[in-house]
Amino acid sequence: MHHSPGFLKLVAEAKSHVNEISVAEARAKLAANPQAVLLDVREDHEWHDGHAAEAAHLGKGILERDLEKRYPDADTEIIMYCGGGFRSALTCDAAQKLGYRKVHSLIGGYKGMVAADWPMTK
């Protein structure tokens, strides 16, 4: 996918201060912390086309509005993924601005998870 320069600039700025983790690191974090949340931040139609089996869904468009209602504890460990790792960097940035301290952006996003044979469902 070709992204506009302005979008790429926003993503680069967000990535400069969010924690990005690999698929392997995400698996390890989820195994070590049963309370950790795998959060799909893609659009509704992307979610319905397929998502990680254990994921919860909160689209980027409503994340800032609903994150605190869904996960009121700012110490909840949340691993966010999107299609390729760009929007999840933006949502991690937003979550940090809301006071969340343990958020991670999944490098490669959904595409990386599929390539690593992560269990998926519809």
C-alpha cells in the first residue's frame, strides 16, 4: 500500500516514542501475562474479514472515546495491531496520551501475524 507523506510523517513521529514489538515478543507477552490484551485497531470491515482468534476489537476511529470504558486500568498491558503496523503506532501514541503505560504496537501488524501462522478467525 502506498501511504501519503503526511501520514508517514505522523507515523514516524509516533514510532519515535511508542514501544514496537515483534510477533514473537507479542506471543511471549501474551503467554506470560494472561491479563494482557491483544487489540485489533483496524476498521470494522477488516475485522470481519479475519482477525487474531484471541483479539478484542476497538477500531482506530473510536479508540480514544472507548478505550478507558473498555480498559479502565491504565496499567493494563495492551498489544495493538493494525494491517501493517502504522495505525497501531498511532493508536499506541493516543493511548499513552490517555495515560496508558503498557501499550505496544505490533511490528508488521495483521500481515505479519498471518505470515507467522498466528491462529485467525472470522
